[in-house]
Amino acid sequence: MDLGIRGKRGLVTASSKGLGRGCAEALAEAGVDLVMNARGAEALAETAEAIRAAHGVDVTEVACDVTTEEGQEKVLEAAGAVDILVTNAGGPPPGMWSDWDREDFIKALDANMLTPIALMKASLPGMMERGWGRVVNITSQSVRAPIGVLGLSNAARTGLTGYVAGTARQVARQGVTINNLLPGIHATDRADALDGGVVKAQGITLEEARAKRSDTIPVGRYGTRQEFGAACAFLCSQHAGFIVGQNLLADGGATNITM
């Protein structure tokens, strides 16, 4: 399927690896020129060069921490007028309700709620003026069904979900759609970190931890960054103009809900 976005300009944050990289790769395959961001300059440069070589699109690299005001200014200045915005940032650490203080919640809100909002506020006016735009926020399955040990993520990402629910409906008439893409467990560094916590807590091997988690997923495996990226690219396509303010689960059926 031709996604109809060849020649568009997209910003994908935290995109040197994992789900962000999957989204950047899928958009590049569709012909989108990219501005890519990550904290690690070396990994970012390697990923950007691989995407250039594979898809022949323009890729601008911005190495910074996008969860800071300075990082956001740097990314937005380099990005300029973007047609597509994909927001992503690493999730806060797992733990129990009794582990977290105010500062822990502030850090989670800065990374997983306030940063996407800041990037949207900067990008939406231009999209609306041009009459076309796509925003996809990578959040988590936890906004549909909370995960006990991810309370910081539950709180911050659910706040972002509420913001998007109202904002998406205010900008849709100008040809701009905002949606959230909710990953379950994918084969990424984040999954390795979570599985490592299970290894430590339960005294089992990493292979055993992965097998136990896979058993909770109806498809019986972890997702891949490529299939997640493909879902993101569709939401950014010309064909998704009637999808507004939605929360699309990409979790292999793991979230046990009816609607």
C-alpha cells in the first residue's frame, strides 16, 4: 500500500533504537524525510546512516535529551516545519507505590507527559495552517489496563492520554490527526530491563523470565520494532485521516479488555 506521505517531513524522538527506531524506519520506507533524536550521538549516527542507506531519504540527527527544555528547543529548531510528529521517550523505572516520592513523579511527568505536550504545542500550529498533519504518541498498554509495578508510567502516560483526547478533537477540522500507539512487550532494551527486574526479584534466568512473560501474550511472543513501526506509519498516512484521538493497542492481545 502506498501510504501517500512520500516527501513529507517527520520528527521522531528517541529513535536510535527500539520502538522509535521502528517508527523511523517505517516512515523512511514510505519516503518521509526525517529528523531523528536520541541522547547517544554514536547510536543515533549509526541508525541514521543505516536508514539513509536503506531508503535514500534525508535524515537530520539531533543528539540531546528531549525531555529537557534545552533539548526540546534544539530538536524543534532543527526540525522546522514538520508534517509528522512521533513522540517517544524511555519509560520510568518500575517499583512499588511506596518507593516513589514527588521528584520521581515530576521526572515521569516531564518525560512521558509534558515533553510530548511541548512538542505538540510547537508543531500543531504549522500543521493546522498547512491543512495537514499527523501526530502519534508512543504511550503504553498501561493506560488501558494499569500495570502495578509501573505506577509512574501509568500516571504520566494516562495524563497525556487525557490531554490528547481533548486536543485531537480541536485540531481535526484543520486536517490534523493525533492518536496514541500503545505498545505491549516488544523485543527492545525496555523489555530487557523489565525482564532483568523479574530475574532479580524471582531468582530465575533471563530465558525463564522471557518465557513466562511470553506465556501471558496470546500470540505467544514479543512484538518486533518492525511491526510496531508499520502500525505507526499507517497512522501517519493519508489513509488515516478519519482516525482521531484513538488509543491503538499493539500488544499481541495481552491487554485483557473487551473494548
